[in-house]
Amino acid sequence: MADKGPETGKEPREDFPVIGTEEVPAVFFDGDRLLLCYEVAPIAGGGLAILEFDDVLDFRVDPMNVDELSDSPYPVSAWNITEILGSEKAARWAAMDARYWSLSFSDMTLTVLFDTVRLAGRTREKRPPHEALRHFIGSAVAA
């Protein structure tokens, strides 16, 4: 297999709320769809955002904090979303046009290989991400 060169990163084309630096995010994965609820930075209005990733092929949670990002095997920016380009992981799913992202939080980095993503919810309410995600899922089930 030809060497594609090193992995690089770029800002995703989507414009999602800026990641905050205090709260640990909450994640729900059902085998196909991944919901991620995270704190929105005060400069972006605060509160919480919920991203919905569909056709998720792989995701991983790494307990890498912002001080360890330089040791990452892929490009990562602190408290940011980075689209990883040139990845062998995404190349395996080229026919599906899969995308590969890293999302960095204070005490963890999440990587997601997926087909589509959207902003599924946003609130200015101050509450823990796991409570907001539980409420969001409960509301969706009741609807």
C-alpha cells in the first residue's frame, strides 16, 4: 500500500459551539448513532451542545488531557474539534466517504469515525452534561 504521508488536521466545515474547559462531556452510543453532550465555552454563550453522529464506524475515548496532546498519534488541538486527514482508518471506509474527528476536552480526547454529524440540541441552561443528555434521550423516546 502506498504511503499517504502523515496525518494532518483541519477545522471541520461545520460551525459547532466552542468546547468549554470545565465539564466532562457525556456520550451515548447505540451501535450506530453517537450522541455527545459537551459544555459550551462562555465566549460562545455558555450552556451545553449535543452533537449527533450517524453511521458511526468507530469511536474511542482516550484519557489524554490537554497537557498530553503533543503525545497524540493524530493531530489534536486543545478544547477543539479537529478533522483528521490522511488517516488509514478513514481510508478503509473511503467508499462510504467516512470522516474522522478528534474532539479534545480537559481530561479526555474522543475520536469518531462517522458518516454524518449535526447539532441536535443547544441550551444555555447550566447543568451537568450527563443530566442534559439523559433528558434529551428521554424526550426523544417520549416523542
